[in-house]
Amino acid sequence: MLSKPIKATSTEIVVFTSSEYRNDVQDFQEGVNSWLHTQPDNIVIEDIVYQHCGTSSRGKDVFSIAIVSRAATKDELK
């Protein structure tokens, strides 16, 4: 964790939802992992927020993941 605040100009938030992957848990996990693996080496993942919203009327679990990331500062790359 940083000792002082940073500007949020380079912060990116990506949201993955179960509906994007036809509520298939394995496809969802593969999609998230694929995105993580394609990020450049200078990216810092600040937070990963998992949200489970219960079950839909069709009996499928509704869930999402939000990933907060940013480019690393020069000091962090040392």
C-alpha cells in the first residue's frame, strides 16, 4: 500500500459479470484470468471486488468481479 495518495488519472476499473458469460462459471473464470494474463508487466492490481447477488428467477447465480488497476509508478518498478 502506498504511503501517500496518487492521482486517479491512470486508474482503470474493469467489471466482469456472469451474464456476459451466459452464467457459466468456468467461462467467467477463464475470461477474468485471460484479461489478467494480457495486462502489461507495469500494471498494478489495486483491488479485486467480488459480488454475489444471489440467484436469478431462472435459478442461476448472479455474480460479478470488479478489478481496479493502474500503471505502476517509477518508484514501484525499482
